[in-house]
Amino acid sequence: MSSFEWTSLQLEHELLSTISLVGEPVGASTLVHTVGKKYELSQATIGRKLMELDMKGYVQLEGRKGRILTEKGANRLSQLEKRIHQETLNSRLLEVLNVSGQKAMINVLVARRALEREIASLAAQRATPDHIELLRNSIQEQLEVLSENQIPYEGDREFHHLLALIARNDILMHAVQLVWDRSRELPATAFIRNSVGSKLVVDHQRIVDAIAEGSPEKAEQAMVDHINQMIEDVKRYYQLKQDSQSL
């Protein structure tokens, strides 16, 4: 997304959000004074953006009182909030990746592989039908986030946390929690995998299928394959980054 597109989305969000929060018709002069001043935009620029919102049906005029948010506008505001949150998180993750580096991320993933292969094995032995349903619901939620062109950061972490709970081993839980808490690579890995074109959630589905089958061996192998693929994606991401910088 270009900086122009990003600024345009932020302005649209700011206008819709302001109109929504006021809860009554908002005049153009009020929006020029608040939003226009914040972004150092002219009255003409704010006016053009409001006209665009009018035409799209996101707001409507209430006589001379000003504009109110429509139901369509409320839905648009919700979409923008999700998108801006995603873009902001992506920006922060890029900063994390620049600081942490390939070696640090791979070291964390190697530690996770050692711990989570055992967690997957135990989960296959101890999972109840209710546990399987929780895991499948987690996958469905991740797929829904992906369908909105978002990355399921929270869903990814929740899935692995669920597995650790199902395994019911306090020492393993504590150890893997330390790895998660002392690194910021969980969301960063999801970002990387999406960046290099890996199919997110597919690995999780294979793990759940093995657990549902009650096969510790298959569950362990599915988890190892999952984290090995993460490691390969991290290597590929940094190689592509290095190649682009050398051009």
C-alpha cells in the first residue's frame, strides 16, 4: 500500500470515527476544525472527502445540522479499524524482524520444535472430543480471518496455547510459555509465512487431524513438519530480503 493510500484510509477512518463518536449530526466546519487541523488539511480537502463519503452512502446529511453515520458507514468503519490495526501491526513486526534477525528467530523455532513435538504427542493421547472441537473451532476462526485478507496472529498463538493445555504437562507448559513470552517471533513468523506465500493454517489442520486420530506419532511428525516449514520460510524471507537489497 502506498503512503498516499494509507493516509487516505486514515483520513476516512478519522472522519467516520468522529461522526460516529459524536452521536448526533456533525457539521463540516467541526470536522475541518478537528480532523483537518490534526492532519493539516484544508477545508477544500475535507469537503472533497466528505462528498466522497456521501456518494458512497457511508454518511448522510440531516438538513443543515450536519452528517450522521449510516449503517453502511458503520460497517465500513469496522472494516477500516481492522485494516488499520493490521497495517500498524505489520509495520511493528517489520521493525521486530529488522532488530531480531534470522539467527535469533531460528534459535527460537528450534527450541519450540523440541518442546512442541512432545506437546503434540501428549495432546494426541489426552485430547477429548471437546478438545478436538475447540481446536477445530480455532482453525475455523483462523480461516475466517484469512478470508478477510488478514493474518490470524492471535489465532495462531491461541492454537498453540490450546495444544499445550490439552497436553496437561505443567513443566512443558512452563517451558514453552517462557519461549513464547521471551520472544516476539510468534506473530512475526505468521507475517513471514504470509509474505513468502506459504498457506497458513494448513499445517494446523494436519496437526488436529493427527490428534483426532489419536496418533501420537503422526501428531508429533505433523508438528515437526510445521515448525520445520516455519524455519524454511524464515530462511527464505531473509534471503529474499537480502536479494532485494543487493539490487
